[in-house]
Amino acid sequence: MPRVALGLAYDGAPWQGWQTQPGGLTVQDTLESALGQFLAHPASTICAGRTDTGVHALEQVVHVDTAAQRQPESWVRGLNALLPSSVAVQWASVVDDDFHARFSALSRTYVYLVRQARVRSPMMHGRAGWVYRPLSLEPMQRAAACLLGEHDFSAFRSSQCQAASPVRTLYRLDIELQGEFFVFVFRANAFLHHMVRNLMGALLYIGQGRQEPAWVDTLLQRRDRRLSAPTFSPAGLYLAGVEYPARFGLPRADLNELLATHMLPVVRFER
């Protein structure tokens, strides 16, 4: 049966995360309902990364198996006509049978936007994290450098995490200040449950001067979630892209293009 990969963008604020739930208020439930109408048969999906309640996606990747024949543009326009305004298919591509949205992925990239200001902005509610305490960029950047590479990230995963191993490889953790927004970019082979939000909590403690940059080394070594900072808000967290082997021929959007396309407050990220 042919397999189709879909690139999906969504505003996570109205949804209880990606993964299907009995109440049906998830992105997966909504997408599969639209697919059932579009394909005229029930369809199940596999995603690249399960996002939590309130977490957004600039480019989630899913795959679905179907014998129905549709043109790529029909997949996009037909499904979007059936989806709510907070969810939209960006592209569709027929892929080989050995493609798997989760297991074929080489890396995932997340972007976290944090606004540092004395007063919260209602216009940024749900779209950016907010801290009112001043943040220092340089200590957070020093801590970020300590987190790169392969580590046991037990201190940064939730108690509900079901991953077989806490070991992950963090390829990139860049932090920039653009106006009043701090932009964090994380890229890893995979992430544990709440890993990015827990890393953010620790980095913000350091940025606020509540801990020294070397604290993250201690946390990595101790492997105890209870010693770290609280989990940070999902507001401002975006699944920004998934990398696959070139042989699958999937569209590959530049991070800056994605930021600009979805009208986020930060439109350029220095490499």
C-alpha cells in the first residue's frame, strides 16, 4: 500500500497535544478525522515527534498508508479544506515503503521564544514564553555549550517518560537575543518527554543568576530530575523541523523561512 508523508503546521494552543486521546481534542484525532473524509476510509498516522499540550509545530512530519490516488496539491488543499484554522498541511510527498516518520528521522529541531519584559503582553500569549526577571545571555550560552554532545539526560526528562534509554545526542543549542526576545534553537537525534522544557527551566535559572553555568554539569552527572529547575511553560515552544536522509526526497524548509512564513516575531536566526 502506498505511503504518503505530510508536512504539518499547527497552533498548539487549542489542542491537548499531538497524541490521540479519548476526548478527541488532539491534533492527531483531528488530522485522522479529516483523512477519513478525504480518503473515504479510516486512516491512522505516525508522527516524527509527539508534542505536548500548547506546543506548536512549524513542520511536524507524519506518514499515512492508503491505496487512494491523489495528487500532491490535492492532499494539501483537500485536507486543509477539512481541517480547522489552527492546523494546516504544508506539503505532501509519496515516499518509499521503508520511510517511517519517527524511526527514519535523523534529527529534530525545536525553537523556543522567550520574551523578557517587565509586563506580559496579551498579544504574545501562547506564542512566546515570558519572564519578568532580567536574563543574562552569556551565562546561558556557557551552560548551553556544556550540554552539547551525547549525555544521559535523566535530570531533564519527566517522570512519565517512556523512552527505553535517557541517552540523547544534542547537536545544537544556540541562544541569541533579538530585541526583547531570547531565541533558543535545540537540535538532537531525539528528545525525551519534556526534555526541552526542562532544559529551558535550568537555562533560565542560570540566566537569572540563580545558578552558575557549571550547574548543568552537576545535573548531568547526578541524573536526578528532582535537583533541577521546574519545567518551563509550553508557550513559545515550536517543533521547527525534522531531518531525514536525502534519498526520501522530502521538502526541506530553511529555519528562517519557516519563522517568516508563520509570522513569528523573530524572522532571522544567525547561524
